[in-house]
Amino acid sequence: QVQLVESGGGLVQAGGSLRLSCVASGRIFSGLIMGWYRQASEKQRELVATITSGGSTGYADSVKGRFTISRDNAKNTVYLQMNSLKPEDTAVYYCAARAMLRLTYDYWGQGTPVTVSS
């Protein structure tokens, strides 16, 4: 079992920045693939960014060049640095984790809301 706790969401003006954090516990963090998802009101949840145990990253086209995912295995923490925020980035952001051999994310945090005002 893995427990995930996100923090760092809030209200920010368009063009501003936020950094989300997700602390994991319960399993060896360094072996997990981590992801950030988001779900806007009345929309499907979408994958925003991923990072492997080796540090390889991937991003949705909508956030490339603006968001950066990183991890600190010593702190069991994954981060999402969000710059140049836009109103369309408004959503609840979720941290997720999966083992390397799993195709789906099995563990989810409770979500942290991000609101970007225009």
C-alpha cells in the first residue's frame, strides 16, 4: 500500500506560479512511477506529467514548457512546478503512483485544488 498526500494548491493570478508537492509513504518510493493528474469541473481526469524511477519525464502537450515534474527520493516526494499559469489550468490536481510493471495507477492522493484567475 502507498499513501499519497498532496499540498501546495491555491488561488493564483494568470501568469503566476505554484508548486505542488506529494509525499508518499508505505512503500519504497524510489521504485515507483509517479504522475500528476488533474480534473477540471465537468471534465474527465487527464494526465499532466509523469516521472519514472530513473527520472525520465513526460508531459501533456497543454503544459509542456510551463510545468516541470521532479522527485526527491530521499524525501519520498514528487513535485509539480507550474509556471505561466492560465485560467484553463484550473482543476483539482491529483498525485498518483504505480509500480513499474503496472499499466495503471493504483494509488491516488486526495487532490489539491488549483484556481487560476484571469
